[in-house]
Amino acid sequence: MNRPSILLTTAALALGTLVPLTVAGPAAATLAGGAAPASAGGPLAGATAIGHSHPQVLSVAGAGVYRIGASLAALTAAGRIDWTAPGCGTVVHAGVTGSWAGVLLLAFRDGRLVEVGTATAPPQSPAGARVGMSFAELEAIYGPRGSLIRNDAGDAEAYLVRVGSRVELFTGHPIRPGVGYFQVGPANFVERNFRQGGSC
């Protein structure tokens, strides 16, 4: 995601947790949505404060039923997609249903899930990193497995952790120091978008 997209995403997630919104279109539902059973998330889901069931762990495989490579059509048919918005080229952005609404944002390319992101905590990475931490805290958690990077324009920094061909990417917060957005997916989508700014 490029910097303006991160700002809009952060604002949308924050707003979605404060007031229910109705989205028009085929997948119309409120962002507060119906409850998705915690068992639907398998071992990656669990209960948290405020009576909601949120994904506790967001890994390079995804979170719960939102697995990297999953089909947009299948998730929509299963009632797991709340809204969609066109992106660049064949990219489609989407929100999730149930108690995870307002927690996870998705991106699909050519109908397949290529990015899962959040501006909230939880979820956290398998190593325990999450939104709200400083980059120094991430360096303490990951050591040599991660690195602080800058985008090609030189106007944004992020903390990157490679796991095979996939990455965990922690980008800055728009109004305070530290991590404001945490996303996972294939490096050729997530890292490339950060470095080059929303390429298709």
C-alpha cells in the first residue's frame, strides 16, 4: 500500500470500530456484521476484550479462513466478505464480515488473496509484534530476521520480515511514531507496493 492508502485504511478501520456503516452493493451488510464463529478461524482465532472474537495471530499464511491464495469468489459465497472496492488493475480490496469486521482488510489480485492487513492490536505476528509498537521494539523481537527499509521515494519507512517468498510488513502511523499498519502476503505484492507505491 502506498502512504495515502495507509492513511485512508487506518481511518476506515478506526471509523468502522466506532460506528456501524451500511455499504451498498451485492455484499451489503454493516461493518459491525454478524458474528462469525470463533471455530471458523481455527487455531488462529480467539476471544478478546469487548466481547468480540478477533484473530489473535496474523502470519504470512493469513488469519483464520482468510488464507493467502484463498478465492474471493469462495469467500464471498461463504458470506465472509462484507464489501469490495476496485483497486489498480485486477486488484480488489475487501472488508470481512462478523466480529472480525473492522479488524482485517484484504487485497485480492486476479481473484486470489494476496494481502491481509490490520491497523488494530490484536492481531499480532507469531513472534508477538503488533500495531502500536515502536520500530525499536520490532528490532528487539526479530533481531537479524528483520530490517528497517525505506520506500523508493525515500519518504516512508517500514520494518520488513521475510519468511520465504512472503513478508510481514509493519508501516508507520500517520500521526504518531511507531507501527500503524501490519500486513502480510507475498513479497512481490506487499513489499513491492510499499517500495514502489501501489503498483499493479
